[in-house]
Amino acid sequence: PLIVLMHGDLEVSTKELARTIGVKNISPCSPDTALKHTGYQVGGTSPLGTRKEMPVYMESTIAALPFIYLNGGKRGFLIRVAPQVVIDLLKPLMVKVGIKTR
């Protein structure tokens, strides 16, 4: 299991992420698996305070934004933080795996 922090208007290229981190393939997990690993329901998943420690990857261009919104642990609860706070807390590996959605 892993977490990817991505811009809201982009999707994660699982093929590029797999290439970047040196694994054969990556696929999104089921809602039950996400709950098991994070302790959060899909739609309320936060990278903060997860049940199990997981590697965190962040789209590198997020770091240049003045602030970002993260899920605060339940559906509809967002927190606004500076990207540097997230970087300091989660120590994500910066990646370039975002692709435009339709």
C-alpha cells in the first residue's frame, strides 16, 4: 500500500508511478483495502494519521503552490495547509506521474 498526493485535476499514471518506484505494476485498491490500511473510508481518506505507515508520493509541482487542501479524515472535511507542512510531516518522495483527465 502507498499514498499518492495529486492535483485534483490530474490522475495518477499508474504505469509511470510503477516505473518510477521500480515495481512491475500498481493498481488502485478496493474501498475495503483502503479502510484496512488507512482507517479512513474512501471519500474521507487523509494522508495524515493513517492506521498503518505507508510510503507517500507527491506530485512535485504541488510543492510550488501557496497552499493545498487535504482531506481531514472524514467526508467533506478539508484542511488547508502549506505544501511545506505536508513535506515536513510526511516526507514524501517527489514524483512526476500526473496525467490530464478528460
